[in-house]
Amino acid sequence: MKEARLVGKPALGIKGISMAEDVRQVGLEQLFDIQRQAFEHDMNPSRQVRDDRLARLLAMTEKHGNAIAEAISADFGHRSRHETDMAEVFVAITGIRHARRHLARWMKPRRVPTALHFLPGRCRILRQPLGVVGIVSPWNYPFYLAVAATIGAVAAGNRVMIKPSELTPRFSQLFADIVGEFFAAEEAAVVVGDVEVGKAFVELPFDHLFFTGSTAVGRLVAQAAAKNLTPVTLELGGKSPAILDDSCDLARAAPSLVMGKLLNAGQSCIAPDYVLLPAGREEAFQVALAAAVTRLYPRLHDNPDYTSIVSDRHFRRLHDLLEDARSKGARVVTINPAAETFASENRKMPLHVLFGVSDDMAVMSEEIFGPLLPVVSVRTLGEAIHFVNRHPRPLALYWFGTDCANRERVLNQTIAGGVTINDTLMHYAQEELPFGGVGPSGEGAHHGEYGFLTFTKEKPVFYQAAIKGTGLLYPPYGRRFERVLSLLKRLV
């Protein structure tokens, strides 16, 4: 296995590693043992300890926000600083502050009702950390998608090991450095390495493994975790539809669709992947989209607000998707407000709207992750619902319109990880809502208390009273037992 690079220093007395030794040379297994032993020394950290760790995570985020944006931009070729500040740094700060405000309530043991025949005994649920948590984060939002899971894990009292993506090497090394600046390795550590390091990472016997990435890789992660019976949370992706109802005002919906599709140049797991549009409104939709793009991104090539595709490989993949669709009969409309010429060097790509798409096109079977927007024309709302339901369940679904009955019909007759009505992306930013996929788009959820519970064992405890009626059910069995059990059957 290739050597993993680790950042952070352990406290004295943990597996004999002194403060002077360089933890960068520690292997994955040894780091895991460091965190495991540290957890065994404090298996249920106090609220003050957890809050201190969250406070340091917040201070780290606030101190290094600009450096984070610069590193991500360098990895992408160009990434809007404002997008990083909004979609990564700001939402991380929001999540940390939310956790600190509610931590005491989340940690509090729950008194739950006790069945009549077990009184005067009582029942409680204790919330305890799991132990050592592994987090595998992706390249598209490399800071927030690492920190979002970390918030829940740290609030729940766990130790954390994080493996960021090798596709954003500048950010990954910066992240390792700043985590090491604020945390000891026994608390939180970042593992920097290639795909082989990632494979070894997910094979560690974590108490919980949290993975964000593609569905294909998610399957492999789940298989690796299954060898250790490690529970997993999978935040995956898929093809998230936007349903435009007959009652939809296209001019009002278009800016939201453009924002959802072109934020991070479409490299978002919950970006609208295709549009289901009432037949006959194609030309009006094209005009509305063009007007929205022109207003939001009047130029693209040298616009600091518009992000590049992350790598040459992904840039070529998007062009291959486009050419495959075109060759199979799709009508491609390129929205290029300033009529600019695009060179491959900066990997910027204008929005391409694809009409007349079909299921045999790769763009309709693969998650796009870029500025391509297929449009499927449908005659009825029922046809749109059927189209969604005969494809894998999406991570997100968007509905636009004013007809409340149609809205409720879509909500009740489709299954998706999350939904935003009359906008895109916004459900993801709500700390009081769970975020997670379903089926091929993911397993489990996080954000706010849902993230806290993902990394928590809710331990049921029954406290028996000094005087207990259940003794009447002890053997030897006979008439007394039968009379008592018969009475209990009538009472329950």
C-alpha cells in the first residue's frame, strides 16, 4: 500500500508516540489505533469538550476561508471565489453554529414511556458516540462536503479520519495542514493520498463510514465496509429532474434553473440534471433560459463568476456526452450570450440545452455534472411522473408551478432524496431538514440533528424498580403464571 500522509500530532501517552515525532509518517492502521485508544480513554466526551472541538472547527473555517477558495480555484483551473464563499465556507459556518446552539438538547438522554405492566420500572434512551468515524469527501465541493459530515461526527463525540479527493490536491494538502493546526491527530486527522490510499482507507474497521461521491464508487465502498460490518452513509448522486408544470411561469422559473445548473458549472450532485417540460413550450423555454443566462452570466470565458470544469478528463467526457446526443438526433442549443470562442485550456463550457433527447443517449443515463441540460417534452403531468418513476430514484427533485393539487400529486407519487418547490438546491441548505439519497442516490442522511444521530448510538436502557411485578412471570410455570399472562393480554 502506498504511504498515506497524515497531519496532526497526538497527545502524549497514546501508543507511545511522542509530541516530537512526525505523524505524517504514521501508517493508516497506526493512526486508526491512535484514535481508537483515545476514544477508549474518553468514550463519552462532555458537552464542553465537544463544543470546544466545534469552536475550533469554526475558527479554522473563518481563519482560512480565503486560502480555501484560492486552493480550490487553483485545482479547478478557475473557481469563483464568491461561489466557494457561499456554497462552502458560509454553509459550513452555518452548520457549525447550528450544532453549537443545539448540542445540549441533542445530547440529553430521552425519557420514553414504559408499558403499564412494566411499571414502576422506567425507560430511557442514552445518546452515545460510536467511536472512530471515517469520512471520504469528493472533489466538487471539497471543503464543505468534508466539514458537513465532520460537524455531525464531532458533535456526537467521535474521533474523525478524513480522506479528501486526490482530484483536488492543492486543497487536500491545505485541508490537511489547517486541520493539523487546530486538532490533534487523536481528535481529527486528514489522510492525503491517491486511489490506492483511498481503497485502504475504506477497508479500515471504522465504527461508521461516511462516503460522498458517485454511485459506482459508492457500491465499492459499501462492499469494502461490509467486510468489517461497518455501517455506512452514502451520499451519491443520480439524475435529478426538474418538473415544469403547466401552471409554471417560465420567465420566473428560468433564473432558478440556470442558477442550479450553472453554480460550480453544474458540478453539483443536486444540480437539475434534466427538465420535464410540457410539450409545445420548447421555444418559450429556450427564450426564457437564454434571457436568464444573459442576465446572470453576460459573458462566460473570462467571467470570474463562472467556474471551469475540474479536469481535462471531465471536460472531454462532457463533450463526448454532447456529441453522442447530437449524433443520435438531439437538437443542441448553445447559450453563449457574448458569442465568445472557448478554448479547451481554461475548460470553460457554455450551457448547452438538448431538445429531443431519448433514453439511448448517454446524457440520459449518466449523471452529467456539467452545463448540459436535456429537455424531455411530456404531454401530461402523469407522463412526467411516470418518467421519473421508471428511472432510478434521484437525489433531488424540483417542481415549478402554482397549481397546488399538481404539486401535491408530484410530492406524493414520486420518491426522491429531497425536494425544492419553485427553486433549486435550497433544501440542501436547511439545517433542520435531513439530507440524503434513496436507493441508487444514497443511504442515510445528515445535516443538523440528523447528522448528529447518524454518528450516535441511541442506547435503550430499562431501569428496573425495587418492587417488580414481572417476578410473577418467573418459573416454575403454573396457574399463577397463566392467570397473570391472561390478564396482561387483556391490558395491552
